[in-house]
Amino acid sequence: MAVSRIRSLVTLAGAALAVALIVLTAVHLLAPQRDGLMALSQILAPYLFLLLVPFLLLLRTKGTPGRLLRWATAAAILVFVIRFVPAWLPLPGSAPAAAASASRISVVTWNLELGQPDASVVVDTIRALDADVIGLVELTPGHAAAIEADDALRRRFPTMELRPTEGSLGVGLLSTLPPIGEPRAQLDPPLLVQRLDVGEGRTVTAVVAHPLPGRIETALGSIPVGYDSTSRDRHLAIVRGVVDPILASREPLLLIGDFNVVDREPGYDDIATGLIDAHRAVGLGPGHTWRPARLEWLPFGLLRIDLLFSANGVTPVSLSQDCTPRGSDHCIVAGVMALP
């Protein structure tokens, strides 16, 4: 009798959890937060539904508790599908169709995680990339020196702007397209702007950016209890301050890098408004590009924070992620863009 009662109580707890996840999803949509525990739950939202998995063993429980759990779980699954699965599919109308005759360039962004991958791995990986524009963030002096010392890379990339630092502020741009004028670079946030010659009188401005992450607040040593996005959002605003004049000028634009923001946060709209997110336009699947360093052996990411944006006629054609473990906690994100 006691066992049956405990089973019923646990079953009701599972039903209550399912309802709580539905309510939480509604709050995320209706009142998104920038800071605090709710902001952290927005970032982790899809994974919170995994809390229901143990309760699936109780779906065959008889009586009212079992019926409540079945109905609540079915509703939670439906909410999950409606809320998250559409982001795994191309969004109709998010980008104009590229003309069949338009010239195309391949674009890559890669976070090198503070010099963690071996320098030879970085050089070999870049050699193997079929890319016209490569943005690198968290570029350290060791990696920059190895790239610059490679004869094949120097011949292939007439544009080689590398601004390494010992910390996480280094950025770099490699391009098969010749540079036009001098680049602009800064460290707060890490940012590199270079105009490129596409040929036939056409140009494109490439911006490599790395707004640094917000701060996870913890209690009792390591338990996450909140998120403070203040510094990250300030960096996003600075990047927009660089991007907006380019948008206004109608100059074709590429904005790439690690933005440390997921599309469930208000900060995503701060950076993405008026731009085409290549994953939303043509990507398939979750498009996740980052996993924690202790899980960098995983062949997939857990959050989508490495992004390719375009504007002013630059149209995404395809997008993919390469999460082959290479010593970095970030995947390589590669896209093909049609130029105006």
C-alpha cells in the first residue's frame, strides 16, 4: 500500500513538472528576460524537457495520477515540438532566393578556444577548408604564427589580417578575395572589419566579431542560479554600432563569429534585426556549434552561438557545422553565400 501511494505521488509530481515546463515556455515567449534565473532557463530551455524522461517509466500507472501524467506529458511534448522544432528547419521567406547566375563564396567561422587545438591541427584544418572567407576568434600568437609561417596559406589568402592576443580577444580574417583599404580592429569587443574586392567592381565588407559571454551566477560553489548578460549585451550593441552604418550604405555585408547568444534570448534580436541568419534561412537541424570544454569530444554541439549573418544582397545558399573534435569546444560553421 505504501509503495502504491509513493508511486502515485511520484506520478503526480511528473505531471506537475510537465505542466510547469509548459508554463515556463509561455513565460519565456511572453516575457523574455535578460538577467537572472529566468534568463538562464531560456538558454537551457530545450534541455529542461529532459527532466521528464524518468517519469516516462510511469506512464502506464493506473488511475487518476497515470491519466494526468499521460495528458500532461503529451501536452509538454506538443509544446516542445511547436516551440523548438521549427528552428531546426529553414524559415520560409527569411531570405530572398539567390539568382542561379549569382556568384558564390564560401564563408567559415571558427573559435579556436584560446589556443587549445594544436597549431599543426589548425593549419591543416584551414588548408582543408574550401573557403573564400574565414573568420577566426580567440586567436592566440602561437596559432597566428603558425598560420603566417605556412607558405601555402600565404599564397592562397591575399587577405591575411591576424590580430592575436594571449587571452580570448584575438581575431583574424583570411580571404581569397583581395583587401580594399586598411582594416579596422578593436578589442572591446574583439572586432575586425575589412572590405574585400569581389571583382567586376563589386565589394563586400566582412566583419568578424566576438562579443564575450555573460556571467553565470552560482550558489554553494558551483550551482548555477542566474545569468547576467550586461557585459555581453554591451558588446552586442557595439557590434551593431559598427554594422548599422554598413547596412545604411547598402554595402554587401558578412557578419560572422562567436556571438555568445542563443536565439531564445533578447540579445539575439539586438544583433540579428535587419540581418539574415544563415541557419534560420537555409540550415537544417538544431545547428548547435558549442559544447562545454569537458565535452568537446562530442561530435555535435549543444548550443548555437557561432553565427553567420548577411545583408544588403548577400544571400545564404547553404550552411553546415563540422563538429569533428579538434581540441576546440566550438564547431566549424561553414556557409555558401550568393553575392549581389
